[in-house]
Amino acid sequence: MGSELIQIKVASQAGLPGAPRSSSGAAGGAASFAAWGLVNERITANGACGVGRTPGPTNADPPSETVATAGTLKTFYIETFGCQMNVHDSEKVQGVLMARGMTPVENHHEADLVLYNTCSIREKAAQKVFSRLGVFRKGRSGAPKLIGVLGCVAQQEGERFFQRAPQVSLVCGSASYSKLPELLDQLEAGKQRVTGLSLHTKECFETEMTRRDNPFRAYLTIIEGCDQRCSFCVVPMTRGPERSRPSDKILAETRRLVDQGYAEIQLLGQIVNAWHDPSPARLSFAELLSRLAEVPGIRRVRFTTSHPRYFTSDIVQAIDANPNLCDQIHLPLQSGSTTVLARMLRGYTREEYLDKIHGIRKARRAISLSTDIIVGFCGETGEDFEQTLSLIKEVEYDQVFSFKYSPRPNTLAEGSRDALAEEEKGRRLTELQELQRQIQMRRNQALLGESFEVLVEGYQARLGQAVGRSTTNRVINFPGRPEDVGRYLTVKVTSAGPNSLVGARPGSADLRF
Ligand code: SAM
């Protein structure tokens, strides 16, 4: 989900375009949970581009360890922190580097170029950057290497990075990724510090090649940036203005993904349903979903993150009409109090949000619902918080991603005088999470005996256990075989916990929690 924070390290070759795949979409052989290099660890502006104007350092002393590197950037290592959009940005950056003839390596010690794609959505995530950069500093031989910082912290810190982390040679925000080949050329030509920090762009980051890490579900960005200016959120300042990709490019990429063996795609955007078609076709978001569902070979389409303000009934109608549009909607609430929502500048009230939920609940298929909630936003009273809890009880979400409010630089809410104590935020978060745990337990228990089609995404040899995901995005563990990975199988639920289900294939032994 938009809020799902993932730390991802450089991937193995699985899922590379051209990697061997079966007709069912498996990346050949027994992929293990880690086979994609995915470490699913729940952790949980600016001016013109500073490139190529003057040789040498920009506004600080040159980093003592960086030397001219003409023609020496042969291997790279990329590490990513943050949401699915960051993960997919890194996949595209890897494609750019490989198109230059560079080879990915699994260990930063072995890399000529180390890239760190960063997240600044909350302070904790942003704080990790400098300690991690320290670890990258030396190659195994002690030889100097080039280090670049990408993503939201890169954009936020800009050229200040060179003072705080002199080992860094490249600082580039996501709105400037199209300039990466040019920036790398300059580094190879011996320039010591380069930046891509302009937010003044109407372009999306289009790549000839993308190195997808997940061999089963392909991320596909349809809209970049954000124009919403929610008072708590740093994204408009780090990712730049909203830019939509034309429908013909999205459809063509989807057809290419099918050719590569993908049957499941996940559309990405900070506000995915604010997508509007800049091509003459002028498709609506719901029409785009229907057109994608019609692409031969596409079995599942997901999309995230939707904003309630743009969530229209034709999206539900499209899901109803197309069984391969997944029964899953992530609709961030942020707060159940209309007063807090107004201060957050979300653009909807509690009642309007609930109207959208009732529309989703009327769909012909039972659509699974998840949300994001921020607790302890500035001035949130006990009564406001109670309203969030009561809305959670009313909606009964299948999953909630909840966070303590974290003041972010350059946002409207930064420096607000009615901040809550961290202790109180923590208390509210615990209460909310306990409520949601009980709801999830109850909802999952109600699925006992039901059968689901799952896409098998992994196999743990030690436990003889496969893990699959239903169209409603529920995780189901069941006794399986390595060759199940990548297949769509029917599994019957035999027991349930708050976060996952356990099941069995017809005729196989049960697994128990
Ligand atoms: N663009 C999406 C939207 O507006 O609904 C959300 C994307 S954001 C990457 C994921 C989630 O992080 C948000 O929905 C929100 O719950 C949370 N978040 C964003 N800014 C935050 C902040 N300053 N403090 C705590 N949580 C925050």
C-alpha cells in the first residue's frame, strides 16, 4: 500500500526481462521468499538542475575520496527504502544503469557505484540515511567508490548533502531521474559532484528497460508527483508536480509485461486515481482500468494509492464488470474527525468518506478494504481520536497502516504550536492497533472453510510451506511444493490469525498456527 514501507536490496536475476518463465508466470524453478532479493521488513526545492555548469565542487570542498572515474563505472549496487513507488523507481534506475552496460552486484563492497534511494515521509525514515551512507563508505579493498543518493531525502537536502556526507558524489530527486544518464556521464568524465534537483518538470521517468525485482507482480507507474498539498505531507515538495503518463504508453507497457510472463500488474501513483489521460484518447481512470483488464493474458490488476477525493463510483462499476480487477481497494482515511481532516487539507469530511465506503460495500463482489491513518496530528483531541476509532469500528477494514504524526520540513503543519506529546501519540497508536487487530482476527476467522484462488509467491523448503496472495490481497500459507511458485492455485482456509490465513490444497495435510 501507499504506506507499506519496504527495505529492498539489490535483486537476484529472477524477474529480469528475458529470465526463464513458465506459461503460468513463474520465474522458473523454486523461488524462495528471498529469491527476488526482496527483504520485506515492515519498518515499518529548489532551482535549476545543478548539472554541468561548472566543473568541480558546487558549494563545498571536494570529497577527498572521490577521484576521476572515466569509464570505470562497471558495477552498481542499489538499496531502496520506502514505498512501492520508490521500489519501482529503483527498478527503473537499475534498467538505466544496465542499459549503459553496468552490472548489478549483490554487495555494496563490490560496486563501483552505490545508490541509496531514500524516503522522507516520516522523520525516522529520513534519519536512517546518514548512518547507512557511513556503512557504504569503503569498498572491501578500501578503494574509493562513487556513492549517490536518490529519492525524497536527496530532494529535500539538496546540495547540503555534500557537507553532511562528503563521500556522496551524486544527489538526485525523483523528478530528475530522466537526467541520470547525463549525470553519470559527468561523473565518468571526472566531475566530482553532480545534482539533479529541479522540480520544474512535466516529464515522467520513461525507461527503455526496467529491471523488475518481483517475478510475479509488475509495478507500473501511471502518475508521478502530487499536487494535493495535504498539510502533513512532504511528497509535493520531494516528488514535484503531478504528471500523468498517456494511456497508450501504459497499455503498451502492459502488453510487453504479458509478453515477459507477467499476469499481475499493480498501477502506482501517489494519488493513482487523480490520473488523467494526456493522450487524445482522454480515458478516465475507470476506463483505463477496464482497458487494462481487457489486455489478453492479464489476470490481476491492482492500483494504489487512491485518494477519497477522486474516488468515483465508476471505479467500483469497472471492478464489478471486470473480474480481473482485484477485489481490493486501499483508501487512506488519515482521520475519522472532520475537524482534523479540514486541518489536514484532505478535501473530504467523515460523512463524505463513509459515503464512498458504502458505495464500495454495495459492489457485487466483496471488496477488501484497507486504509492509512495518522494518529496525534496537531490539535487532535481525545474526541477527535474517538471518532477515528468509531469509524474503524463502523468500516471494519481488512488492514490498517497506522502512523504517529511526524512533523515534516516545509509542510504547512510544520511548527504547529498544538503538537501532541510523543507519549500520547504512542498511547493512541497502540489503542488503535489493538482495536484493528481484533477486527482483523474476527474478519479472518469468518473466512474459515472458504476457498480462494491464490498466486503462489514463495516457498519455504524448511517448512514445506508455500505462500500465496488472494485477489483481496490476503496472505495464505499452505503445504506446497517448490514448483507451485508462480502458479494460481485454489486453497481452502483452515485456520486464521489477524495478519494471515492458513490453508490447504484439496487432498493435502493441514497446516496449523
Ligand atoms: N499520497 C497518498 C495519500 O495522500 O493518501 C499517501 C502516500 S504516503 C507515501 C503514505 C502514508 O504515509 C499516508 O497515507 C499517511 O498516512 C502517512 N504519512 C504521510 N505523511 C505523514 C506524516 N507527516 N506523519 C505520519 N504519517 C504520514
